[in-house]
Amino acid sequence: MAHSLESGAYFSQLKAKGRIVVSDAPKFDLESYIANYEGRARLTRLLLIGTICPPLSLEALHLAVTEAKRGKDVDQYLQMVERLKEVDEHDPLGVPDTTWVQKRNVLNANETGKLESELKGYKNNLIKESIRMGNEEIATHYFNIGALDQAIKAYSAMRDHCNTPKHVSEMYLKLVLVYIAQGNWLSAKSQLDRMRVLNLKLEEKARLDPAIHACSGLTSMCNSQYRDAANEFLQVDPSFMTEGPIANIDVKKAVLTSNDIAVYGGLCALASMYRSELQAQVLDNPLFRQFLELEPHIRRAITFFCASKFTQCLAILDAYRTDYTLDLYLFDRIDDIYARIRAKSIQQYFIPFSCVTLREMEKEFGTRNGQTIEDELIDMIQRGELDARIDVVDKLLVAPLVNTRAALHTQAIAVAKEHEKSLRLRLHRNNMILAGLVLEAPKSSTFKGAGGRGVFG
């Protein structure tokens, strides 16, 4: 069935447009995997899998249609049905349930009117707490029915009626959730930065910080800032795994799970850090080690990289490429992350050598995307990622010759000039003192130097 779907019109068109199509089945069981998420996060992940992976397409879209009918977002339900019909036009679930759509639209409109009326009454009574809660209720309603822009406006309207830093932090967290749902990473990052500077109680900050670091890591990763993302993920406290909902938001179900933190953090670290950093900041990190236990293959890949066993490291990552291509936040950047890890592996492998045969390089790293190792190395050299030259006659990768004597002379001259500059400044100061050009600072002055002297004292 999967083969017939892949050769069908929908996936054939995707391939013709150069879009991502995952032909292999992943290692995970779909129902077990998707059970880790809830709400919009579950639906969007199901939609992604259903629209790019023929082996799981029908199962994912069936689950998505069923899940959408349990919610309130009519447009999202119709989107799921439309995608299912595009994949398999004969599937009975590919026909929209117009009765449900009409009923749901009426219920949503009634609920919207009711909440708007209540909020208007709260504003007339001028009770700040009631107005805050009224805005929160209607914003949550807008989010649930898919009116994300209205949800942002309503959540933002809470700001003037928040009485405590805790209320403000909860408002920011809800805005972060909506911006992430929109894929508006810069706005999400802005709200997270504002949360960091709030004057919260210690226990409130301890609960909120893991969510802040996790979401900040996600926003940085989705902006291709992999080092910043790694640093954020590495700071997530293990209490994230067991912490309950904050302001009725369970971040580990609504945004990303503990397993996601291990995967995202590990991949971003591999893509942006070198061996000494990986060892000290990742493998020896007591906080992140607990997340790595959830995804032991990521820990093994990092361990192999630190041990200069690059072939084994890349083999582990390639084995999980399908799984990561089906991830909501990795599918369109996994090739970039893998390319960075591979480039770093080649750089680290070449460091101890003055020259290496291209045959040895190909034996160690193989080929990528049908490109020969020679062409790949040429591309890296041209991009400035590898300081080397290729001997096309003898098929060697050669490190540039470094004139150590000239380098030593240059360093010695630089040190001598710096020392001379320092001596001249000291002589200048002494001459000014001898000439009586130094003014004594007033006794009450706060700008006293050593010995109670003024600017030059």
C-alpha cells in the first residue's frame, strides 16, 4: 500500500517539485510516538508525517482527522480532510463531515459571543483581576479555535491588568505557545527574553526556568543558531521531565518532550561544538546527562565523536535520519545539521596530519549525495571550512606548510612592540610627575587612584 501511495499523484508531485518525501519507515511506533504530545502539537506532527511519509501517511492522517474532530478548530479539521483526500481520494475519511462542521461553527460562535460579553462586563466593573482572567479565557478560546492572531491580541491585553510578576510570566508563556504555533520564532524569542528579567520568587523561577531554556533552545535552533540552541538545551534542569503544567500549559506535551530536548540538544551541540567542548559541556554535564539517558544513541554518537571515531558517529546519525526528517522542527533543517556535523568530522580528522590520501578519506567518510569525496573537499576548501589543498595528481589532501621560524619571529616582534609601548607610557607618566603637571584630587573625590593622586596618579 505504501508503495502504491508513493507512486500516486500526490507524492509524485512532491518529488517533481523537489519537496521532501521519506520513503522508509521510521524506527518509532506512530501511536506511541504521537501519544507524547497533545493539542495542536499532536495535530501538526501528524499532518507532517502524513504528508511526507508514504509508509505512515494513511495511519497518520486518519489519526489526525479523528483528533481534529475532538477539538474546536474547524479550519484545521478541514485541512486534515483535504490532505487525506489528496493522498487517497477514495478514503472515506477524506470527505468532510459537514454536520459536525456546521455544529462546531455555531458552538464556537456562541462561545465567542459569551466570552466577549463577559469580558465587556468585567471592563465596566473595572475589576483588574476579572479583566485579566476574562482576557485569558477568551484568548485561550481563540487559540483552541485556530484564531491565533486574535489570541495574541487577547493575551497581550492581559498585561495592563496583571497584579504580580507571576501573572506576567504566565501571560508571556502563553504568548510563546501561540508564537511557536505560528512559527514566529523571533517574537517567541522576544517574549522569552522578557520572562528572564522578571522579578519572580525563587520557587516560581525554579519552575519556569526549564521551560524558558527549552523553548529558547527551540527558537534558536529554528533560526539556525545551533550553538545558542545547544547552550540553552544544555541548561534545562531535569525537573522538566516531571514538572506539571504551568498556567495550564504542559510544555513537554504542548511544545517539545524530554526526548526532544536530548535529540535537539545533542544534534545542535555536535553541529556547533568541538571535541573538548562536547566532552566538558555535554557528556560531563550532570544536568544534560539525564536527558541523554532517554536517547542513548545520541550519547553514543557524541562519545564516538569525542573519541575521534567519526565513522561510527556518522553511521549512528544516518541510522536515525528518517526519524529526524519526520520531526516537526527538524525536517527542513536536518540536512544542514548533518552537513555541519560531517564537515566538523572531516576538519577534526585532518588536524593531526600533514597529508592524507583521498582513498583514506573516502574509506573513513564515504560519499554524500552521490558526490565524490574529492568534490566535497573542494567545496569545503572554497567555502573556507578546511585549510588545505588537494594534490589532484597524487590524490592527496595536503595541509598548508607553516613556516614556524617566521611565525616565531612575528610573535616575538609583536611582544617587543607591546613591551616598548608599555615602557613609553610609564616614562611619560614619570616625566609628568617630575614636571609638576599632576593635580592632586580632592579628598572627597571618588576617583582616587593609587596613593590618592588624580587622573595621572
